[in-house]
Amino acid sequence: MTDERKRVLIVDDSADDIHVLMENLKQDYAVLAASSGEKALVLASKKPQPDVILMDVMMPGMNGYETCRSLKENPETRNIDVIFVSANDSPDEKIVGYEAGGCDYLIKPVQAGELSQKIKLAIQNQEVLEDSAQTHEQLEEAQGQLLQSEKMAAIGQLAAGVAHEINNPVGYINSNISSLRDYVQDLFRVLDAYAQMETSVTDTDQSLLQLRAIKQQVDFDYLKQDIVDLIRESQEGVDRVRKIVQDLKDFSHVDEIEWQWADLHKGMDSTLNIVHNEIKYKAEVVKEYGELPKVECIASQINQIVMNLLVNAAHAIEKRGTIQISTGVEDENWVWISIGDDGKGIGQKNLKKIFNPFFTTKPVGKGTGLGLSLAHSIIEKHNGKISVESEPGNTVFTIRLPVKHVDEQAEAELGAGV
């Protein structure tokens, strides 16, 4: 049976002193003992670790101060509280003890009541610090996710704003090109009529000779063909810009309500076009889409996750490779999306950490470590699941989403009769 009591490690080269301290503490604590600083370092590193160490100062070999400094220099043991226990009551010695990292300094012989209170106080302080650190970490995580969410929302608003600003002049150009095409066709009809009239004019007519010279000078036949090609290519360019604008609007979904029935394939195609420049030099994208029903979701958030996974996949490919996007239906209530790449992969020791806030394998300054953490939060909000499998040359992220959104809180309140 495991002893769940707090653990105290006694470090002293005197067997009698260890015995006295153990007798005073064994009723309330799980007590360990070490006869030297070197042995104390070994015991302190083992799991479960001691919560408090009672440290004698004067010991052969590594003395108490040296042992404490070593404990504090080790990230795995630095948070263990050390209480010095010494026969030397010099104020200077106490200062040395605190400077070495001790949290308290007791004078031998120690009264049992005082010792118990000091240990309890050390444990309480440690618990407060742990709670404070956990709260700080949770606040930092929430703040980081909020910042990332606001950043993505700002990108969506920026995309929608750019789309709106581009849409108006593109509309003018598209309309003008359409009119220009009609006008050119009318001009060609007039020119064709003039060409027919040339046959009724004698070859010696001075005006006809001048007209032929001008046509030859401007390469009239080439102009007729090229102007048609120029208008066609301009129309294709405008259509391409309009497609990009539509993709920006589809990606941002700013004009739509939050929860909506969305075509995931349309959203993924729009996202692919948005990140095309990021991917095109690194990978060929292979799409294997299944038959998907519309899914009730926050479409812009799903698009953001897909964008993040696509960019990460491109970054994982060192030279040139393949990114594969597949979709399918698990049953009538669930759909799945998988995004895989043949890049360098994720180390096994990192696989369990990649959804943790601020964890990143990218160099400093190249990643915040919030993208996958935010993706995990978004998928949880959708009552879905996100998972990853990876080995060198093959990494696959899989997203599973329910077809219909279920508000768990509303269902709980309804079930409780609220």
C-alpha cells in the first residue's frame, strides 16, 4: 500500500540525531534518512521526492550548504524546501544557510513542537507556491489563446476588408472589359465592311494605296488577332482576382452567423488558395475528398485550423514533398478531415506535448506554440476530436467533427429542468 503522507528526508552524519528526529516525525510523515550529502542528492532525485529536507550543516565530505546549493541548481530538485538543523547558533551561519537556499534554520537540540510547526509551514508555503504557479500558467495559457484568437479574428476582418476594397475596382474593370469586347466586335464589323469595299476601288486609286500602306505599317492582321487575345487574357486575369476575393470572403465568413451549416470542401479549397503561395514551392497538394454532408460549425474557425495545419505541413517538408488532404464520413453523425505530409515528422517524445500551449519545435522567434493549442480548443468547442500520428516521412493530423452541433451546456440545463 502506498504511503500518501508528506515525505521528510533527514540528512545527518549522526545516527543518534537521525533516530531522535525520526521518532518525532514518523507518526505524521513518511520519513527517509541519509547519512551524507551525496546520498541525500540521490534520494532527493528519486520519485516520489521528499517534500521537505532536514539538513545537518557539518558533515564529512559534502557539507549541508554545498548539498543545498546542488539541490537548488538541479531543476528536478530545486523546489524541495530545505530546513537547516545545526548546533551552531551564530547569526552569520544562519545568513549563510539562507544564502545557500534554505527556507529555515533551526538550532539543535530541536523541540518536537517547533520542528513540527516548521515542517508544516514549509509544506503550506510550498502548496501555496504550487497553486500560484498553476494559476499563473492557466492565466498565461488563457491570455495566449485569447491573443491568438484575436489575431486570427483580425486576420479574418482584414481579409474581408481587403476583399471588399478590391471587389469594387475589379467590378469596374470587369464591366469595362465586357463593354470593350463588345465595342471591338462592332469595330471589326465596320472594318470588315471597309475591306469588302476595297474590291470595288481600282488598284491605282491614291486613297486605296495609302490605306494599304497604313495597314501594312501597323500589321493590321496581327492587331486584329492580338487585340482579341489581350481582351481574353485580361478577362481571365480579372476572373482570377475575383476568385481570390471570393476565397478571402469565404475564408473570413464575416457576413455569416457564427454557427452555420457549412460546406467544408468549399472552405478548404478557399483556404488552399489563400495559402497557395506558402505551399507551392514546397509541396504538391493531393486532394482525396469523400462525399461530405454540410456540417454545423463556425466555418471561419475550421478554416483557420486547416490553414494552420497546411502551413505547418509545408514547414515540415525540407525540400519538396507532398501534402495530402482527405475527407470522409465515419457514420451518419460524424465526418473527418486528415491532413498529412511526408516531411521530417514529429519526435515521439514531443507527440504528447504538441497541443500544449506555448510548446513548439520551431526555432525561437519562428513560432508561438499557440497554433495547435488553439486548434485543440476550437475542436473541443465543436465537441470534436483532433489527433496526430507521426514517424519520419509521414505525419497525419485527423480532425473529427459531429455533423450537428450540440450545445452541451444547454442540454445539461434542459435535462436539469432549468
